[in-house]
Amino acid sequence: MNIKVHRGTHQVGGCVTEYESNGYRLFVDYGEELPGGSKKGDLQVEGLTHGDISKSALLITHYHGDHIGSITKLPKDLPIFMGKVGRDIQLELSDHLKSVDGVHQEMLGRLQTVNTFEPGKPFSWGDFNIMPVTIDHSAFDAYAFKIEADGVTAFHTGDFRTHGFRSKTLPGVIKKFIGEVDCVVCEATNISRPDAAIISEHDLQKEYKELFTKNKNNVVYVSSTNIDRLFGLYHAACDTNRVFIIDEYQKRIMDIVSKRDPIWGKSELYNFEENKQPIPLTRKRGKFWMTSKLKWLLGEMGYVLIARSNPYFDEFIQMIPGDKQTYLSMWNGYVDPSKPAYNEKLAKSLGESFLYKHTSGHYDMNSLRDVLQLLKPKAIIPLHTENPEAFAQLFKDEWQVIVLNDGDSFQPYRSKNFVL
Ligand SMILES: [Zn+2]
Ligand SMILES: [Zn+2]
């Protein structure tokens, strides 16, 4: 088996990896580069974007735009595989955004043809055996893959972390479904983000609880698809007797997990409490509408409003009573004018006196060791990172780290060779 990284050896967004065996080509992810990425245009790959695709397929690790965002540019008959719940969340997101961004209209069409898989249920394609396992990340229903062909096994981590609500299951999942592998293709985002906010999702929720106790009126800016954070905030609001307010789109996204996820859908964490259903925002002529009953309720109880940066929310926030504390519950690079990802609109909606309360969707370097000790790889290829050399420096005494450039290939050794 041959592993080729087309993009992502020295950048975070838009990673594309190819596994090749016996003429079959299995690609992983085809997303957008993060803002500020190279301006070379769309990545062209023979056997993926053009040429003979009769022995090609694409796996998607999760619904973040840097992993799925460019699939609309791929040939219509290329088979694409992704998790079912993740697909449903992307459908809802694209449906919501289709009127403001035509790409999402195309995405809706492409998603109809996507094949779905379930965690822990292996499937084969061409020469490959694929085992998808669920992994904790700021996107829900994110996957890592064991990819096996020609007697060689690779573990493709996708984006992941070890400090989320669902991370505790990872060692058990690796032991049960993955075992030891020849090669790990490993995301390494935080090697060059030493200042990334990394506390456990659980501790972050505790901080929110304390803040919601202290502050009666709360407005939180959070990604509409960060399911763990949303439910963490919801339960923090319930525990502090604040009214939890979301719009209908946000409710539909949360319902996808609480009603449909085969593993987590029944967990209390991902469900609404019987007598504390979220209050949905109603609209009148497109705008959010404040009834006198709602005004009274918010004034009486205090609230946690889940907001997004747009004129509807900006206007609604002006209408609701009391002094408000605003929070940024996503990466602060979006409101840092020195970063290419700077979002002026968000910075404006957020105002000056916001609190930054967030934890990263990516693991911290220290916790990776425990994961690697279970996988015992003979080689590790860092991916989804700006600095694979620093990653190699950190782990070179324990594992063989293969630093590639975009377009380079690596052939992992077969386990069998070691036994013989
Ligand atoms: Zn991601
Ligand atoms: Zn990513």
C-alpha cells in the first residue's frame, strides 16, 4: 500500500490523502483551504478530480468545511462515503445556507448521492477494508479510519481530541476495533498553536455554570454545529435556571443528535430535559419576534441566548431586556484582526466586553502519547499542521516520524515482514 499526501503536510485546512493498492485509490477528505491559504486554485488530482476514476472512492472524516467543503467540485459518479449523522447535520446546515451561498445548493444535491456508514461497522471497497470508528472532535459524528490493504494497516486519525465529553471511550475503541497498526496518519494542528485553549469540555461547562449563576443575561456565540458545546451550554442553563433560547434552525441541528444518533442519541447529555425545553425564537416577516410573554419570562428568569453573527440576532439582542454578558465560544482567531480568518461582522456583534470561553477541538501534544502507545505504529505521518518538523522533533525518540511535502508518497512496512 502506498500513502500519498496531496495537500496538508504543511497546512491545517484542505488536507487530501490518497491510499493506493493494486490500482485502487482511496482518498480521504476533499475540503477547502482555510482563509489565507495558497491562491493556486482548486487542487487537481488525477483519479480524483479528473482522469480515470473507475477505481477511486472518497472517505469524509467529518463535516467541517476544510474536510468536506469542496466535494461539489468532484465528478458526479465518484463514490463518496461519510457518517450518517454527520451527513444529516451537513444537509441541515446547507439547507439553511443555500439562499446566501450557491455552493450549499450544490452541496444539497451532492449529499443525496453520498453513501453512509456507521461507527464500528467495517466495509470494503476495491482492495481496501475500512473500519470507521467514532472520534471526539468539535464536529459531531467525526471519524478515524483503519484502512487495510495488501497486508498493511494504517490508522487515519482525522481531526480529534482527548479532552471532550466522549473522549474517554477512545482507548477502548482502539483496543476493540483497531489494534496495532503499521502507520498512523495523524492530525497535528496544535503543535504550532501552543496558546490554544485546552481544558476539558467538562471543566468548561462548569465555568459556564458559574458564569450563568453570576450573570443573569447571557449571549453566547458558538458554531451552530458544535453539538457538544451546545448541549453543554444547554445543561448549564438548566442547572442555573436560565431560559435557553435558540432559533428553529439550531433546534433542528440539536434534534438530529438527540433523536437519531445510534450511540449517543439516548444519552442524557444529548437530550432536552422534560420540563426545560429550549425556547424557540419565533419569526414575523423574517425577523425574530419578541412576544410580551417572552419578554416577561426573560426578565424574570434570565437567559442563555445562543446567537450567531447576523442582523436578525443583532436586532433581537437589542430588544431583549437587561444588561448582557456576551461570550465567544469558538476559536478567538476569528476576532483577531491580525489573523487571515478574521471575521469583522462577528467581532462587531460580539462587542468589546466579551469573555473568551472555549476549548480546542484538537488534542494537546502530551495526550497523544497514550493514543500512540496503543497503536504502536512503525511510522507516523503528521498531517493538518503548519509545523510537521516540530512534531517530528517532539516524538522522534519514541517513533519514526515521516515528514512529507505535499505530493510525496510513503510506503509503510508490512507487519508480516517484521514477523518473518
Ligand atoms: Zn475539524
Ligand atoms: Zn480540520
